[in-house]
Amino acid sequence: MINTSALVTEGSQLLGSTAEARTLLAHAAGVELSRLALLPGIGEGAVCDYRALVRRRAAGEPVQYLTGRAAFRTVEVGVAPGVFIPRPETEVMTGWAIEQIRKLPNPVVVELCAGSGAISAAIAAEAPGAEQYAVELSETATRMASRNLAGSGVDLRTGDMADAFHELNSGVDLVIANPPYIPLEAWDGVAVDVRTHEPELALFSGLDGLDALRVVAGVAARLLRPGGVVCAEHAEVQAESVVQVFADARAFTKIADHPDLNDRPRFVTAVRAANLAG
């Protein structure tokens, strides 16, 4: 048995992060993070597993892929290679959406570009009673989302968001999306561990990064009832251009941009107009 604190120190010296070392040690030991400090020591097998995880993390593999789990607001979801890892920055947009949903009787909610299903899972947990739908293009991500959303009542589908949910046209209260939005020309500026390990499909979207957001605007215009709302995440440098994307759709009013938890521009919201602009 090796002392828990000593192992955390060992890992943190290599990783430069005590939090990551503790997370990996708890995973290797098979205990909740909150119970790690209660362990008198760690057995030889778990120590070997832990050291292997630390080496892999030091080589750039995301912690969430190593543990198979990612925290998001009030839920924890499964993730794996080929599935986009949910970010804390997206939690603010999701909270905004939940506030809108809670104001409505029998709300109908659609998530586009669902990925792991983290956003839909958080909405189901925090705004129970909503009629929820989600769509994801990647079959790998959809399989993971299906597990994460099991028992939630979310109607999850695999496919292109551009062709999704025609039966809901003009009947949806809220559309939410965290689409890919990194410009292809920004490849070299993306963190190596992200571009090496996370799926390109969930990261990059055309030369200006706005291809998927243009589709989101169009789909939201089709799905939303008059007065319904859409919220969509974007890069911090895209605030003005994304507002323009939604203005160009000629279907929305009250287009506004909002900051994330770091006070950086992060998501746009808009209200479906009663009549489409000519």
C-alpha cells in the first residue's frame, strides 16, 4: 500500500495539476473523488494503473477520456474518443436556456449538434417536464449520448440537423446548440491535445468557422414558433459575425450576445419573429 497523498504529489509534479492527479488516482482506485482522502493507501494494482494514466495524461490525452466521465452543471456524462468533451463555458448558455424553459408550460426543446448529450441531460435534470429532442450527426457520439440520456425521455436521433424534426416545424419553444465553430485556418492555434484527440467534426466549421452556425440559424427559424428562442455558442472572437448570421436569416428579433463564466463573448440568443422579413 502506498500513501494516497504521496501518490497525488507524485502525479501533480509530473502534470502540474493536483486536481488532475487526484481525479486520475480516484479513478484508478475505483472510488468517488470525495472519498479519496479517506483511503489509508492504494494497492499495487491501482498504483500501476494510476501511473499509467498519469503518463498518458502527460502525453496529452484529455483527463475526461482517461476516466470516461465529464462533469457538466448538475450532471455527469460519459465521454470517449470520438465524442466532444463538454466545456464549463457552455454551462452558462445552458443555464440561460433552463431559465427560459422554466417560464413555460409544457415547453418543447430541441438540441442541435448534441454530442455527448450533456446539454440535454442537464436540461432534463434541471427543467423536468420539458418535451425534449436532440440530434447529432456522428454515430459515435450518438451512441454515447444514447447512454447518457437513457431514461431521460429525450428523443435522440442520428442525422444532419438541417433535415431534422420537420414534424416540429413552427412548434418549438427553444432551440439550443453548441456547434463546431473553429475556422479551418485556425488549425495551428488550437491546443495540441484538443486537435489531436477530439473529433474534428465537432471542432471545425468552414473557412470562417460559421458554416454550422448558419445552418443552426436556418433550422431554428424553421422549428421555432413565433416568440420562441434560440441560443447558440460561438468563439469569443465571433460575437459580431454570429449576430450578423442571425440577422441575415431575416427571421429573428432581439438578437443579443452574452458572456461566459470568464466574461468572454460566448453565445448568441434571438427570438423568432412573428413574421419573416421580406
